[in-house]
Amino acid sequence: KEALPFSGSGHHIETVVSPSISVEVNISQTFTELEKSDLSEEELTALKASLADVLAAKEQGPTKFAEKLSKALDLAKSSATAAKAVMDFAAPLMQFLS
């Protein structure tokens, strides 16, 4: 839960943000950013599949997550835009690691 101040008063509005919703938006935004990279279609396809593996691995613990993230970064390393997109995707997922 996150408390946000209500404008003009001392009250706060409680908001609950679902991790699955934010992750869904995150992967969509990541794919949009990847499309801007100079990766080939084949590289993009492989990287998108790898990011799906990263997402699934967050439920399998930090070690598996790190392994899958390493693979995704390896696929993205030839493009600064793609590498940044992968890191931006992974950063918020780390807070949900069990």
C-alpha cells in the first residue's frame, strides 16, 4: 500500500498497486523500447523469449532469476538501448524476489 497525500487536506488516500499489473505494463513498455534498438528480428525474438523466462524465474528465487537475467543481458549486450531496456525491466522485479 502506498499513502498519497490528498491535495489541500491532511488526509491520505490509500492505493493498492497489484504487482502483476505493474509487471504486465513493464513488459509491454520493455518490448516497445526493444523495438527501438538496432537488434535484428531474430535477436529481438530471442530476447523477448528470454525476458519471459526472467519473469517466470522471479517465482523460482534469486539464483534462478539471476541466471535468466544474465542470459537476457547477454542477448542484449550488442545494443545499448536493448541492454538499458532489460535493466529497466529487471530492476522493479527484484523487489518481488522471494
